[in-house]
Amino acid sequence: MSEQEHECIVSSGDAATVKRESARRTRRSFLVGGVAAAAGYGVSRMIANSPYDGRLQSALRKTLNFNAAVSRAVFDERGLAPTYHVSQAKPLRLNGVVGLEGALPVEGWRLQVAGVANAKRSPFYAPDVTAWEYKYAASSSSEVDHDLKSAPGTQKPSELNPSGAVDSDAGAALAAHIEALMKARSKKRHEGNAEAGVSKNALDIGTPGLLLRMDELLKLPRVELVTEFKCIEGWSNVTHWGGVRLRDFIDAYPPEKMNGREPRYVYMETPNGDYYCGYDMAAARHPQSLLVTEMGGEPLLQEHGAPLRLHMPIKYGYKQIKRIGLIAYTDQKPDDYWTKLGYDWYAGL
């Protein structure tokens, strides 16, 4: 046999070996690919068919909760957001108008505070904080975005004196008013009618607490921050904020002990109950969590949540509630507007 014939035979043998190996690997690849595709389809069907939890499949909700648990364990909501020079601040982009119907002048506003320790000893105590009727300006106010709902009709002020305490002479009238409300509407004073529906944390009629005017909040130490507002839609804005720290507010109006300790959460909602948010106490006590009364060195505008809003730079913007009407302490995880529409409750950055 010649050397050339020998090389041809060897080459033919190698080609046959390569073909056999290629066929074997191709079959294995198809098998593995088929199994992977079937598994992926099965998982996707399992997620799609799992029960919904706040407009999000429970399997995906568990993933969000797992991510939140990891973030909480690593950062413990103690990290500080970056700060900037005031020259870098710009006017905040307007985004989100739920709960901002009509203009609400500070004179017609009160901050309801529920779950406060020793509330009856305060000059601002009210046996029913929900009896306060917010006094809106005319719906034609130029400060409110035209896409907002029209302002409620003229509302009769409640029988409350300027300090927020209920006049004794008005007790019978107030009781009758409360009874009529309970019969006409239900035991919940606020009935949010925005997309997410009513909050489970809406106060019952007859809830005692404090009714605070802005003057009382402004007695707390004033703080300025230049931090970044981050929206989950993907944009951000360095903004100059002014107000009082939420933790200073909590110290000034401390919560009632629950199970022998401070409650785990703080709940907030707008005056009409349309928009609401819940926070871990750790986030509420974060040194950069601010009850905002000023923006850019000027009084807060109606479209940005006047007379009082929250800035919490360790959270996405949808947790930074505008036009706060209620602050309540609770030991149960509170409802959250966007969580009920599929977003993450934790919302940490």
C-alpha cells in the first residue's frame, strides 16, 4: 500500500469519527435544549397561573420580597444618599398628581397624627381626628395642574378651635356629625377613589389623636438638603429641599408603645385618602428623611405637595408622598398605593 493510499484511509476514518461525535453531540444538544425549553415553559406557566398579590403574580412578589430582605440585611437603611452643592440643584420635574385635587392652603390644613403616646395630654388632642374637614381653595387655582381632579365642593369647617382641640360646646354637634357619617358612608372616614382603591389603614371614624397646624411643625429644627430625587421611570433630579427631619417629628410626637416597644412602621396618606404609603421605622428615622415645606428656597408649591410632603432619598420617588394629611404609627405592615398596583413595597435604592 502506498503512502498516499494509507493517508486516504486514515482521513476517511477521522471523518467518520468526527461525524459520529457530531451526531452524538447534536442529539445531546437537542435533548438538553428541549428539556431547558420545557422547564422554562413550565416555570413561566407556573408564574402566570400563580395567584395575584397586589396586581403581581405571587411568585414575582416573593422575588421582590427576597430582594428587599437582602437589601435590608446588607444596608439596614442606614446608608446616606450623596449630597450636592446647592448650585447643582434644579427645579423638580412634576410627576404624579394622585391626591392633589384642588389647592389646599395651609390655613385649611391640619396634620392628623394617630397612635401618639399620651395624646390626651396635648393641647392639640382631638377625640376624632377624622372630623377635620380640609378647606380647599377654588378649583380655578392657577397653582394646580390642569390634569388634576377638580376641587371638592365647598366644605363646612368642623367644630374645631384653632389649636386643633375640640370645643366642649361642640361635642353634641360633633357626635351627631360622626354618627351621620358612619351611617352614610361606613366606619372608614377616608374612602380613596383612585386606581389602587381604599387603603386598609384608613382611619376609623372616631380615631383619637392630634391635629397639628404648620406652626407646630416649624418649631422643630429646620434642615436643608441637596439630594437626588430618583424616579423608578428612569430619571433623576438634584433638588434643594427644606423642612424638618421626620425623626425629629417622631421624637417630638412619639408613638405609643406596642408590645412594649416602638411600633415597626409609619403610615402616611393624603387628606382624601387617595394616595398612601408605608415605611419601616428605620427608614422614617433615617437622618435624610425630611418633611418638606420648602423647595429651592421657596415655599412648597401645590403641584409638589404643599403644604407638606416627604423626601426620602434612600427610596424611589413613588414612596415620597405629596400633601401629607395623616401620619400614623402602626405595628402592622401598612398598605402602599403602588404596591397594590404591582410595585415593590420596599422601594430601596
